[in-house]
Amino acid sequence: MGSRKPHVAIFPGAGMGHLIPVAELAKRLSGSHGLSLTFITCKWMFSPRLLAAYSENMASSGFDINFIQLPEVEIEGAQHMKPEVCLSKFFEKSKGSVENALRSLVDSASPVSAFITDFFCSTMFDVAAELRIPTYVFFTSAASVLSVLLSLPKIVSEIPISFKDADFPIEVPGTPPIPGRDMPSPLQDRSDEAFYWFQHHSSLLWKVTGFLVNTFEDLEPEAIKALMEGKISKPKDIDRMPSIYPVGPLISSSPLEHNDKLVEDGRADCLKWLDNQPPSSVLFVSFGSGTGLPRAQVTELALGLEASGHRFLWVLRSPSSSFLSIEETELFQLLPEGYQNRTQDQGLVVASWAPQISVLSHPSTGGFLSHCGWNSTLESISYGVPMICWPLFAEQKMNRILLVNEFKVAIAAKMESDEFVRRGEVERTVRELMEEESGMRVRARVRELKEKAVSALEEGGSSYKAMAAAVSEWTANAANSAAT
Ligand code: UDP
């Protein structure tokens, strides 16, 4: 029997929120656990420059990672589709070329012993099964969200109405009760095509061998326990719960200066500005890599931040998704007249993108007004920065419940029934986080969790051990295939 180095193929989900953690997963699997990896990607998934930057970064760091670039696919009318629908269709259309890539790897001198992919790529599960490659999903959201998705077939059979119309909380193993309207946005309306796709992916999730989840035991003990102990009802045709490996928090170790460039040298101006601010005095304001707030909401946020009197660093993004084509001056016109002049001693507004990891790890940063994206959440916890929750879409409202009620690392901005946040509420929450006793409590708690996050990843920590357990499964597969 040969002692072959396991070779694992990764086909990631699309977009920044997926690429950033999966790149980190790849680096750890190669760097700390000695795996050989092949990254299968397609141009439409990421900006070519971003992918080139990541590939170069990985190659120059000496990781054993190769890349296979798949042919382009096109979906008619993609620009009019909801992101979840569009992504699902793109992946479905990429199935044939992923199959070809996997076949070439199976037939290679170093056959793959595991295939790691994304929730949205459920269409690839049977391709890998046919090739007898065990499939693992790298789940880039909370374990609690995974619990919701695995429970979806049962919930749908028991609750006959859309979550948007449910005026009662939804019970899911290992998670706090979730008001219907706080369930992930693609699940809100059963007549919506996005719901169809989520239900489809969720039902197929049961067929994978395991999940690598970007979370850690001390963060989500109940959800992880519920998943590991098989507390979620299995569909009739399934006889085993997939294995669960909480391997997080996997956050970027290479901050992005712009949306498509890694920081290699020099520092962004906003970091130089932060250097000149007092310790823990600045509120970082950012809503992730998606679209920005509408103009009326930008005005309320701007005036609320100003009225709070606290220092802020705000990443302003265009409400249209084509932010890259927008000129900086045009973007700043979204702000109230004279705003930047008036607030020049109080805050800094940057256009479209900031190196978030460097900002959160900067000693001057004392709070984060966040859209509750899961990567942002893990990054904020990893650097001990307390949050104000202002969720927009996807699973962010559910994350708010976790952040405020379970992890106790954040306070919530109250939204009107139309989800609008008024300037007075912005001012109130900023003051609460930065000045009040309740703000101090969440600050102390997030610092506690920061230590636990660090320990989880250290050799011997829960996440390190979980990753090692997955790797030893793949090593056994590699040894078996070498023996046959
Ligand atoms: N990000 C960044 N700078 C920005 C906006 C986002 O570096 O100005 C990074 C952020 O650090 C995180 C990712 O982009 O790693 C956003 O992921 P998240 O899950 O928080 O939100 P999404 O963009 O997927 O909604």
C-alpha cells in the first residue's frame, strides 16, 4: 500500500463571499495538512484579475495548488435574474465541463480522493458520485443556516405557507426560534424561483459525504451538536447524516485593497487615516461586497453618523450593481450636500471598497456597523470588534439573531416595517455601542470569542482537529485507491 499524498479537487461557489474563505481553506489544506489541490474555476465566477491575483498569491506562497480553468458559459437573460437563480443556472450549465475536469483528474497519476464544492453546486454531486469521488460541501455560512437548509424538506412538508406570511417562529434543531421573516431571503416566498432552487439544493445536500463548515465549536455549540448528533430529521431515502467538520473561522489572510487586487505593497489611504485616530475610537461602516444602500437610506445613515459625534470609516457603494463603472465623484454625490467637508475631522468616506481585514485588525477600530454577512461576522469576531447589525438580504437577518441573541457580540439597529433605518436610530445605536454599558458588554464578549477563535485554529484546537479528521479520511481514500 503506497503512502500517497491526498489530492483533493475544489470547485468553489461564485463571488467574493465564497472565494475568500475557500482560498483560505485551500491554503490551510495545502500548507498545514500537506494536501495537493486542484482548483477548478470558470471565468464567470470571479473577476479574471481577482482570480489571477489569488492564483499568483497561492503559487508564490509555495502551496501545492493547481488551477483548471473551465470554458465560459452564458445564460440568456442572466442580468434580470435573482442572484440565487442565476448562480444555480450557471452551475447547472457548467456541469459537463466540471465532469470532464474531474474525469481528467481521476485518470491522472494522482487521482482525487475528495471533491469539495459549494451549496449552489448540488448539480455536481452526482457527477462526483458516478466517478466514485466522495463529495464534501464547504459551507460558507453558519452551522445554524446549514441546520435550516437540511431541515427544509421537513419544514416545507409541515408548514404549508410562505415564511413571509408566517407570523410564528420556525423551530429548527440547534438554532434559536427564527421569525418567518428572518429566514433566509430566497426562502421567503414559495412561488419564487429562488425558493425552488434553494429547495432543490437543500434536498440534494443530504447526499454528500460531509460538510466542512466555516464556524467553530465555541461559537455555535448547539447547532454543531444538533448536526453532529443527527438531530435533524432525515428524508426517507437517506440512511446516514453526512459528517460535520467545523473548520472555521477561515478568514482571509491576504487583505484585498480593491475588489480585484490583493495588497502586496503600500497601504490604502484609509489605513493611513486610521493610524492617526485614537485607539478603539472608529466605527467601521460597510455592507459587504454586494450592492449599496438606496440614496434615501444613505442620507439617513450619513446624518445619523454625523449626529453621533463618533469617528467613522464608511465604505460607500453604489446602489446599482455596476459600481465598478461609477466614477468616485458620482458616488460621493449620493451623500448629503457638503457632508464630506462638514465631517472631515470626524470621519472618512471611501469609495466602493476598503481592505476590511486590515481595517478590522487596526487598533483604532472600535466597532463595525455591518450587514451581517457571514465572512464579515467571522472577521469581526476574529479581531474582537463588536458590531451593530443592519442586515440586508440572503441569510443576514438570521445571522442578526445569532449575533445579538446567541453570540451576544452585537446590538441591532431597529428597522421600520419597510426596513428603513432612521437617522435617530443610527445615532442611538452608534452611541450605545461606543459609549454605553451594554456596548461594553458586547465588546467584552467579542474579545472572549476572539480568543476562542484563535484557539480553535491552533494545532490541537477544535477546528484544527476537525480539518485533520477530514484529511485523514481523504488520506485513507488515497491509500485505498493506491492499493487497488
Ligand atoms: N470585503 C472587503 N472590503 C470591502 C467589502 C468587503 O475586503 O469593502 C470583503 C470582506 O472582508 C469579506 C467579504 O468581502 O471577506 C464579504 O463577505 P461577506 O460574507 O461579509 O458578505 P457578502 O459580500 O458575501 O454579502
